[in-house]
Amino acid sequence: MTDRSASTTKKMQGRGCIQLLCRYASDYRGLAAVEFALILPLMLAFYLGGIEMTNMLVANRRVTAVAYTAADLTAQSASLNDSDIADIFAASTTILQPFDTAALTVRITSVVTNASNVARVAWSDGFQIAPRAVNSSVTLPAGLTTPGSSVVFVETTYGYASPIGEMIAGTVNFSETAYLKPRRAVQITRSN
């Protein structure tokens, strides 16, 4: 082979590569499959993220419902005993279903004020949390009580753990506090 024919052969091979690239660039067969393969991970991330955000919002709303339901059930009574408190805690855990209740804490406290409007704990019960100490001081929002009155004070916390831990690692803590005045008595009494 001469130098001229080798050079011509290289040029033809170069043209063949360019022609092949042009042919691939103008061929749209399979383009949709490639685009779908590229966008599928992003679509799945948005879908699973949307589900996760919805679950978190539902859990947050249920924690609020637990706090206000426990306060409402307590405020409806003039007197409570251990069985009544157990029923209130059972209702609280039922509201949170289908979420796991192992991370739920509920503390119900009856707070009374003296003639100087200083708030003190009359009694307290806790579900998966220690109750407040009797006669301990409590800070309430301004204007909530008047001298000689009482209020039901419920604190609820929940540690939400994602069922699909890849999206949100760890736990997200939700908390809610509810205050209600007793309806049938100035102060709700507590017995065993």
C-alpha cells in the first residue's frame, strides 16, 4: 500500500465515523426509554418524599388531637380516679393509630392558683413520662387564670420515625400543649 492509499483509507474511516455519529444523532428510536431512565429516580424521590411529608403532617395533626382530646376528657369531669385516667390515656393512644405509640408521651396536670394568682400543681399523671410534682410551680400563659381558679394543662410529645428511613434519617419531634378550664367544678379532684 502506498502512502496515498493509506491516507485515503484513513479519511474514509474518519468520514464513516462522522456519518455513523450523524446517523445516531438523527435516530430517535429509544429516546423516550433513555429519557424515562434518566428521570425515573427523580420521579421516585418526589413520590416517596410526598408520601413522607403527608405522613409527617398526619402525625403532627394527631399529636395535636391527642393533646386537646386528653384535655377535653379531663375537663369534662368533676372528679377523676385511676380508671378514668387510664381510659383517657387509652383514648389518646387510639387517636395516634396507625402510628407507633412507643414514642408518645402524655402528661395531664391540674393547676390551681392561689389568691395571689400563683399557679401550683394540684395533681398530675403521665403516660410514658413522669408526672409533675404536687405543689410545684408552673408557668402558664398570661391571662389564662384568675386568683382561685384552676386549669387542665396537657403536654404531649411524639418522636416520629420515618417508615422509609432513607428519606428522613432519625426522628422528628412533635409537641403540643393544651389548656382547658374545668367545666363541672372549679377544680377537678383526683382520687385513687
